[in-house]
Amino acid sequence: PYVRPKALQYLEEGKVVVFAAGTGNPFFTTDTAAALRGAEIGAELVLKATKVDGVYDADPKTHPNAKRFNRISFDQVISQNLGIMDATAFALCRDQKLPIRVFSIFKPGALRRVVLGEDEGTLVHV
């Protein structure tokens, strides 16, 4: 189970803390859990590992000419109605000025590149 003081202790010790699954509460998605836990511990970034390799201006499955963004602001995501995660999680990240890195969990090496701070997927920023 998640115990905030223990997670903070581990971070202070230089350990890596990985949050998985949801909050254990109904009506909250795993995206909301990630945003909530990230805000609680003062994370620098939320990682959104998904089936696409970033945020696009249209659904790349149905629009072959869709363009992927390397970087995009929270305001641009809203104005272009790009659904990258549930609205509660997105609003929490935006309000906490907590950037989101969207990347494909299925792309070989992508998680490693993201963790190492390399340019992978799309960065959603303030």
C-alpha cells in the first residue's frame, strides 16, 4: 500500500519510487492516481506511458497525416481538445504546474530514454 511518509523517506534516501495501479477509490482512474501521487510528493514530472508515442493533433490511427508534438502547453491541449488523459488528472497536473511526459510503453527503450531525461514522446508543460 501507498504510505506517503515512507515514499518521501525513500526519495530522500535517493531511491526510486514507482507508483502503480489506482488509488483504491471508485471513480478515480490510474491517470488521476498518478497525478495525485505526483502532486503529493512534489514530483518534477508525471510519466504517461500509453499505446501511442506522444500527443498528436488528431488520432494517428484514423488520420495517417496526424502530426506529433514534441512539446505542447496545457492551454494548447485544452484549446485543441486533445484528450491525453482524464480531465481530473489533467486539471490536477495543470493546476500544480506538474508537466506530463506522454510516450509509448511499447516502443523499445522508450521508458529508459524518458527516465534518463532524453527527448521521447511529448512533453506537456505550463
